[in-house]
Amino acid sequence: MVDLSALADDPFPAIALVVGGILAAFVAVYGKQDDSYLDEIATYVGFVLGVVMIIMAVFVAIEETISWVALAIMLLLAVTLFLKPLKDIPWAGIAGIIAGAAAAFGASVLLPASLVTGENRWIVLGVIFLVVGFIVHLLFHFIEDILKIARMVLAWRPVTLVVGVVALIQGVLLFF
């Protein structure tokens, strides 16, 4: 088993803040260029770095290796980097299908065969699939909308630039 608590030790939080700050500032300043894919590459590198920083923030919080201000900046930067590329994935539909299928499978296993038989069994399982899938889809769609608003605020170039510069400064200060 890998011990990820080492991510909370010096100099990893400072390095993550500096690299993440530079990456966020680059994405904010460089922006979307039609003749280049550098912004997309930086966005997906930022996604991976955001995931690592979220994991790192958990261990930093547990071990209390940096101040709460630096931790808050790290979390804000991690969320800023993490949320940007998630807009293209239809999470609500995927979650609805998975939940509906799991509910229908669970009902097929748990419902006694004598309760619903023959063709009616498939109709009942189909209704369970649709109802559970629809409810989960609506719930996740609502969550997606909330995340979309957060992503719009955090992806706004001035906000991304400020978060990147503040994270970069905080990361440099952690080295001293």
C-alpha cells in the first residue's frame, strides 16, 4: 500500500502551489487560441494536478503541515484546475443509467419470482430502471448546474489569474 501522507511533507505543498499557480496563470493569460493546443494540454495537466492537490490537501489538513490560509489557497487552486475540463462529460446521464441499472438488477435479485412473473416482471424492472434513473439524473443535473456556476466563476480569466498568482506567491513563501 502506498503511503500518500508523504505528500503533506516539505517541499511538496510548496511545489504544488508554485506549479499550479504557474499553470493557472498560464491558462488565464494564454487563453483559448485557435492555432494552438497548448491551452488544452495545460487544462488536462491542470486536471491531473488538481486531483493530486485535492489528495494532498486532505493529508495536509490531517497532518497540519501548512497554515490554514495556505491550505485554503491550495484547495481553491485545486478546484479551479480540477473543474475546468469536467464540463464535457455528461455526468447526470451516466449516473442515472448506472443507478437505474443497479436498482433494476437489485430488484430482479431481491424481488421474489412469485410476486411478479413473466412479461410483467420485465415491465416492473423497466419501470424501476426508468424511475430511479430519472430521479438520479435530475439530482445529478442539479449538482452539475451548481458546479457549472462554480466553474464559470473559477474559469473566468481574472479569477483564474488571481488564484494562480496568489497560489504562486504562497508557494514561494512556503519555501522560506
